[in-house]
Amino acid sequence: MPRRGGRASGSEGYSITDIDKVVDCVRSVKPIGANEWEEVLEQYQQYAAANGRAVRNLISIKKKFQSLINAKEPTGDIRTALNMCAMLVKSRISMQRKQSMTTILTIAVVEHRNQQMTARMIRHSPTGVLSSRMGHRTMMEVEELVSPTTTGRAIKPATSQDVCHNAAGGAPRPRSRTR
């Protein structure tokens, strides 16, 4: 299995002050050959020992300096990136609001349709009595029994009194007590 790159676990990475010191050492020595890099290493080792930082080897110092040289400068303006981020957040918020408004409108439409259906059923009843499996009811009773629910409008189920009705008037009558 090939070894992965990066520093080993438990090893100390370069801090900002470590990087500043490496750059200062390179600036003061201006290394061209191996001997000058040895001098850069000595200066850095003195700094590391005095400040309790990790002792580095020559290859580590050279690689760090090369990575600093090869690092690309950021392009563009940070404000542009922040504006883009803000616009993205605003668009997502507006999308969420539109979705919630769509849900609210859907519920309102369903409720409105259910109200229209109930009114249509009552209006088209020729005898003024609404008859179904739930029992017989007058238009007034149906209007009283319609109650709002989370999904729209619903008619309350019929009771045993509703099943016993007066055939002539269509109004429910109380059950007779024969006991």
C-alpha cells in the first residue's frame, strides 16, 4: 500500500510565526547553493530551540519555502465572493418561502373546494334532506355539522338519532322509549 502524503500524526505543523521566521531567514541569507541553505537551517533551529518549536530538517525547510513560492495568489475580490454567497442564501430563502406559500395555497384550495362541494350537495337536494350512509340530515343540520380539520372540511358521522327520522318532515325525531 503506497504511503499517503502530508505530515505524520502527532508531528507539529508550521505556525504563522514559524513561516514568518523561515521567510526572514531566507531573506537574510539569500541561499543559492547547499551551503547557504545550511545557514538558513541553523538560523531557524536557533529560533525553534528558543521558542519551543519543533526542530526541522533541511528538506522540510526547503519544501516549505518552495510551497510558499509556488502558492497562487487569490484572484478576484473577496467582496465579490461574499456577495455571491449572500445572493445564494437569499435565493434559497426565497425558494423555501415559495414552497411554503405553495403548500398554504394548496391547503386553502382544498378547503375551498370542500366547502363548495358541501354547499353544492345541500343546494341540489330536492327534498331538503341530505341522505347518505351516514344517515338523513336537513340542510341546516349539515351546515352545523361541517367542522374544519387539518385537511379541509369534514361532515361529522351520523348518530343513532339521525337514522330515525320523520318521513313526512325529514327532520330527525327522538327515539321512543318503550321500556
